[in-house]
Amino acid sequence: MCKEETFGSLHRPCQHFIPQYRNGIVHYCNSPTCENSPQHPPTCRSPRCTKRGVFGEYTKIVNVFHWYCDACQAYYEQQERDGLLEGNAQGQVIKSHLRAKGKGREAAQRRMQGREDCDW
């Protein structure tokens, strides 16, 4: 399957990759039965050849965050409000990650505020 380069962020606790942008570089599969591949003959009319309009993703990680992605964050906050995270070890780990997300964002904002006076 041909794959397109995709850059994005990885959220470590939930292992979700959030794509940010694609640069247009395609890694071809070089299969003679794939119509996207340069190995496919242009005059071929065989029905067994596949045209895959949707490429797979060749992911490149730009940022690594040590908190949940927004979707998981909302899900676990709802679980916490409903009291479903109480009484088990996994619930305690999730709660610590929920608190860390707020602290991580605040620290990043403080670092950026200190750089406002820089020329670069």
C-alpha cells in the first residue's frame, strides 16, 4: 500500500497520533497491481489492479505530549465526574495524567511568556 508522509503529535498515555499536516511526499509500494505505483504499466486495463485513492500514513512524530489527547481527556473527565475512576489502580493513574495535562500547559505558557521580548 502506498503511504503518504504525515507529521503530527503523539500523546503518550493514550498512544494516539494526531496528524497536523501532510507534506505531499508519497512512499510508493512498487506493486505492479497498484495503479498509484510507478511500477504499474500505464496501458494496463486489468480488473484485478487496484486504485487506492486513500493512502496509508507514514507517520513522523513532531511533538510528544505526556497527557491525553483532547478526546480521551474529555472522556476520562466525564468518567471522573461520574465517579467511575474511584477504587482501582488504573483510575489513579488516569487521574494523575489528567492533573499533569493542566500543569504541562501552564508551564508551556509561562515559558512562552518569557520569550515575548526576544528578537527571534
